[in-house]
Amino acid sequence: MAGLTEDPELGINDIKEETERNNKRIDKKVGVVAEESVQGEREMAPPAGGLIHRSGSRPQLDLSKAAIQGNFEERNPTILLPNQSDDISHLALDIGGSLIKLVYFSRHEDQSIRKKTVKERLGISNGNRRSYPILGGRLHFVKFETSKINDCLDFIYSKQLHRGGMDARWHSELPANENTVIKATGGGAYKFADLFKERLGVSLDKEDEMNCLVAGANFLLKAIRHEAFTHMEGHKEFVQIDHNELFPYLLVNVGSGVSMIKVDGDGKFQRVSGTNVGGGTYWGLGRLLTKCKSFDDLLELSQRGNNRTIDMLVGDIYGGMDYSKIGLSASTIASSFGKAISDNKELEDYRPEDISLSLLRMISYNIGQISYLNALLFGIKRIFFGGFFIRGHAYTMDTISFAVHFWSKGEAQAMFLRHEGFLGALGAFMSYEKHGLDDLMAHQLVERFPMGAPYTGGKIHGPPLGDLNEKISWMEKFLQKGTEITAPVPMAPPGTTGLGGFEVPSSKGGTLRSDASALNVGVLHLVPSLEVFPLLADPKTYEPNTIDLSDHSEFEYWFTVLSEHLQDLVDKAVASEGGTDDAKRRGDAFARAFSAHLARLLEEPAAYGKLGLANLLELREECLREFQFVDAYRSIKQRENEASLAVLPDLLIELDSMSEETRLLTLIEGVLAANIFDWGARACVDLYHKGTIIEIYRMSRNKMQRPWRVDDFDVFKERMLGSGDKKPPPHRRALLFVDNAGADVVLGMLPLARELLRRGTEVVLVANSLPALNDVTAMELPEIVAEAAKHCDILRRAAEAGGLLVDAMINTLDGYKENSSSVPLMVVENGCGSPCIDLRQVSSELAAAAKDADLIILEGMGRALHTNFNGRFKCDALKLAMVKNQRLAEKLINGNIYDCVCRYEPLR
């Protein structure tokens, strides 16, 4: 498999759907999917504990008008997807002169049978809420060198992609259907059609190259939030493009030649110009002049070049002076290769490195200038560049960007696409009648970065990794050889070049690695059910991250924090699975993989797109799940929940003895004090060695002294209690975004929820869909609430009204009322598995619950400080947290560790 260069995947999660007969709607439940395409790999089991009471979903493909076929009472009835064909096409290719890009779909089904609730066992009808299998899968992206097309054919055959992806072990001897057709684009679709027919027995259906390029670009620009970026003098800046304002744009495809395509909408485009001076010109002339055998060798030469020895500059003409009258500096190139006219030299007297750099500059500037002039002609300011010539090469992008900026006087921008190498193949895939990618928006894709093909030192070492065991074995092999695993992506040896454009940089010693812009292609999970949180004041300007890691010193600090915490996390993860040899092996592999991610980001912070602290923390959790650690803190959470529930009754008695005003203050103090329990903060981990959970909680409460560092309690109190004889109406519905398990949720947020319920406010507890550190999950909350409800009538009635007691399987029917008069207490999952939350991507369940909410309470560092501290909402918002990191305290609130934040932002 020597020709394989990468195998990122466009992942599609499994779907688990449940039907409620009473309201005839399909609830949705998050499915947990392993990151790699594997056979025989273990499914990630949900954490032990309670059943999730309600489902949120990550459905795939075209689910519109999905319906149960047959009897609703059947255990596993079929779900009919009228707009999604089961006969889904599995393969599309873009066969170019240099590379073959392949997109294939792998289909798999997953079954999850929901246990019957106590209600059902007791014969109380509340509809059936079971899970049913439906179609799911992933789109995989692979590249081969065209010269090694037989490797590509072997790859297709080994995975039986030409037969719908059937298991080769059972079907490899079956003849292919003579009518099998594969979509393909690029010149090779014609050149190699007979070879595909001969080797695989399939026909290639040739799709128009321009159609595919535009379809692929439109999909990526609309569906991926940080797909486009600018690149000037080695600096990348990701550009957020509103899909409603995407068109028109100019797509410049730089292959052997250059095509300039004006795109006015989906399926609306025209080729308006082009030039025959493109990548083929660079490669052809370069090969003649330098004897380089490959395009990459030629680019590598340019990194060591000095074009001053061969290009004629303005200063060469004007005695080292600028031509300031017309705005040309002395270092501006007046004539590419101009010095070769007057120099008494032969070709062999010039360094190949200098020739390659001069040639690269000449062609890149020419492409940039012609592109801008076309954009100017058609009144377009947005220009996207892609194609074989670009291929993520930093210096090429710099020169094109400089040219566009220079000629437009800064009014136009050159932009590039992170996934541009797969435009044609993706467009070919989308040319199938039913491809399942229609109308996806940016909030419906989740990008993840698992360890991919075995890359190190810029070279490929072996075939693509088939399963988790192969992945771990590969990592162990390189460790034994003493080879550092630097990143999960290709890394080229360091090279140097001048920075940017027509002019040589004024600063000395500036370096730019040739691969510095080789941004990673991640795993894109299609999640059509994710929605933008409807209570965001302005989703377009909302930025979840409070800490911007583009500041290198900031990243270095958090790099150190996460690195120091890594071994403790590995120990917890291994212990959570019994400390077995298998768990230890996976734990070591996780540590190496996450360290490799950090090393990659330390070198190139933009490698995975726009990076904030929330993204970094989520990357860690995804890496844990990749190595099949489902819930590293499971036993710790269970122990802390039990300890906290044991003292909850006494706390509730104490609260009920207080006056209304004193009780409200004590409740907020309790939330802040209980938020100290955070296994993600080093300072808090150290506290666990100094006392029991209850001792630490009491110590924390005793130290609660106002004013807090951020203290809006009095304003919040007035909204809750009023002033004088004026009593304000209660909130209709409150969304409480909970943080940690144990004392945090049991002794902090549950008593606060109880107070809101007492006042007639509906309460929705919002928790993670998947485990992250010691954060409580929506799957665990119903049992916690049920246990707490045994000691509190307010919680019991509200939990009954919200259906929680049934889902937590309380073994009693005493006091149950089908039509409870109490306001309900409900639990929904937020759609993520991170200590932080990006409210641009939440579960449809949470989005539905938010529509009637007029109060949001965000609790904890992850949800109220690391993210959303600056978020603004269409309703009242209360942000509560104890700051458990000194640097964050100083940076965010000009305070100290253990300072508290009570930030109330009423709707204006």
C-alpha cells in the first residue's frame, strides 16, 4: 500500500431512534461510534448506571419523513427512510495526472435494545421508547499516487468497495455485477476506464470535472465552519463565511493549467477565464532547468533558494533605490529571471534552488494577478484557490496572497480551503442521485482528529491502520525503535524560505517551513440533528472560547497544564477498567497519541483549524474515547454521588429553616462552594488528598465571603424576590447547565433547582451526552434525582411530572400521579462530550427545551468561564463558577485562585 498518503474519514454516527406512541414523534438518542473504520473492534459501551430518560440524537443521511413500518408494538420494527435509498452508492474517484482521490462510504447497522421501564412493567402506558436499527456509516477519504494506480485498485478490491463494501472474506470470489457503475471525474476517468473494467469488472461513469469541483467547494464552504483561511507571511487566519452570503465567489483551480470559475450558486457557475501557465508549467520548466524528478522535490528545492541571484529587482535598475514615485520598493521584482540576460553564466552556473524559487514566484504571482483582475471584472472580492499546485504549500499560498493583496491594494483576499484536495472526489460522490449530503449546515458537522495512517518524519510507514490493535502496535513499534511520534499527520523536514510576495522580507533570519500550512483533514461526523442554541443573542458573532490559543504563550501554558495532568488521567482511565493488561496497553497508547497531538499543535496551532481551549479539552476526551476509555472517572463519580446524597437530607432541612432571602444566598453560596470538586483542575485534585468530600465541601462553604470577585447576587436577588411589596413573577422555565458529579450537582445545583421548582418554575437539567472528566452525564442524572427525591416531596413531585422517576426505575408507585399538578423537573442532554460547550452545536432536544426558557444558569469553569463567559442571550442568564486556576483568575477577572464568579445578565 505504498501509494497511500492519507485516510481521513467523513464519519457518520449510528442512529438510535425511539418512538412514543402517544405523540407519534421519534425521539433521538446519541450513538457512540468508534473513530476508526474497523472490523471486530469493540463497540464503546455506555457507562454503568442509570438509563437515560430521554434521547437526543445524531442521525445520519436523509432522515426526512422517517416512519415506523408495521406494528409499533414490535420489538424491532423496521424504520422506513423514504428519502434514503438502501442501495446507496459506495465509491467515487477523482483521477488526476498526479493523484487519485477516492471517497467511499461504509455502511453498518447498530442495534440497541432499551430496557423496559418500571412504568411498562407495571402496565402504565406512556408509549414505547425503544431503540431501533437504522442505516448509518461513514465517508472515508483516501489518496494514491496515480503512478501507483494498481495499489488503488488493490485497495478497492480488498475492501470490496466495487461490490457495495461487502466483507471480502465471504464475497471475494463472487463475480461483480456487470452493470456496476462507479462515479469518477478527472482525466484519468477516461484514461484508466478499461483498466477498471479489466481488474474490477466495473464501468466508470464520467462526471464533468468543473461540476464536481464546484459541488465539492459549495458543500465544504457551507458545511464546515472554519473551512476557509487566509495565508499571509506565514500567518493563517480562519474566515467565518455566512452561507447566506457565500455567493458569488471566484474558484481558481490551479492544476496543470489554471481555470477560473465564477460561482453564483448551487449548480450555477461558468468558467470565465484561465491561463496555460500553471502547475504543469512550474513542474515542466523546473524539470528541464533543475533535473528534479518530482513536483515535491522541486518545491523542496525552492525552500533553500534565493531568487535575488536570478530575478531582476527594481533596486538593480535604480542603483539600490526605491522607485517611490510609482510605489515600487527596491526589493520588488521587476523581471523574473531578468538577471540571466546580462549575467555571463550558463545554466549550470545557477543553483537549482534559486531557479526553483524564482520560477515558483513568477508563476504564483502571475496566477494571483490574473485571478484578481477577473474578480475585479466581475465585482467579486472573495477568491478561493485550490488544486494540485497549491497542496497546502506555505510559500505558494504566501506568494499568491501577496499578489492579490498587492494588486487590489488590500481590498481583496486570497483564501484557501482546508479540504481542497478532495473537491472533485466529493463532488463526484454528490453526483449520485441519493448521497445524503444535501442541505447540511456548519452546526451539523463535528470534526475530530483521531490518530490516522502511520506517519512520522514526513514518510509513510506501512499500510493504513485497520483497527485499534494495529494502531497501538504501530505506536509501540516506533517507540521501541526510539522514533518520536511527532504527529498523526505527515511532517516534512524543516526547510527555510523568505516570507511573502513580491518583496524580500526586511527582517533577517525569517523562516517558513514548507509544510507549515499542511492543515489536518479530520474526521467529519455528519450530525443533522445538531442545532444552534435558539437563545443565543447573535449566533453569527457568538464565539464560545474565552481563551484564544493563537497566543503562543497561552498555548504553551495550557500545553504544560495538560501534559502534567496526563499521567493522572491515564491512571484513572486504566483503573476504571480494572487495571488489566489490555487497559494498561491502551492507556500508554492514549498518552502517546495525545502527546503527539499536543506536539503537533505546539508546532502549528492552526493545524486542526481555529483552536480555543475548549477545542483542546474536547480533543483530549475524543482521544480517550478513541482508545476505548468510555468513562475514566466512573467509579469516582459513583463514590462521590453516594457520599453527597447521604448528607443531602440534612442540607435540605437546614435550607428549609431559613428565611427566603437567607436561603437564596445560601443556595448560591452552595453552588459556588460545591463547584470546587473538579478533577480537571490540579489545585482541586491536590485537595482530595487533604480530606473527605464532605469535609472539603464544608470548608469551602465556610470560606464563602462576599463580595465575590464578580458579584451580581443583589441584582439576581431582586429579580427573584423583588423589593418591598412588589413580588416579580417566577420564571417560566430555567435551563440549568450542570457541571461535576458528586457534591457539585447533589449539594449545589439540585437544591437550587428545588428552590426554582418551589417557586413554580419548570426546571430542565442540562448535562453532557458523553462522559468528560468527572462531569455528570444526562444518563446518570435520573438516578441521582430519583435517590434525592426519596427525601424531598418537592423533588419527587417534580420528577414524577417530568417522567424522571419512571426512567430511573424507582421501585414504587406510591404517590404517583399521571397528571401531576407540580411543575416538571426534566433532564436533557446537551449533545456533546466535553468539559466545555459550544452553543452553536447542541442537541435538538436541548434546542426544543430552550424555546420556552427565560432563565439560563451556566455553572462551572468549563461552561461559564472557559466558554460562554462573554456569551449573550435572549433571556436572563446567571453564570456561576469557582475559579480553580491562578492564570485564568488573573486573566479573566483580575483575581486569584478560588475566587468566585456570580455574573447575572438580565434580558435588556
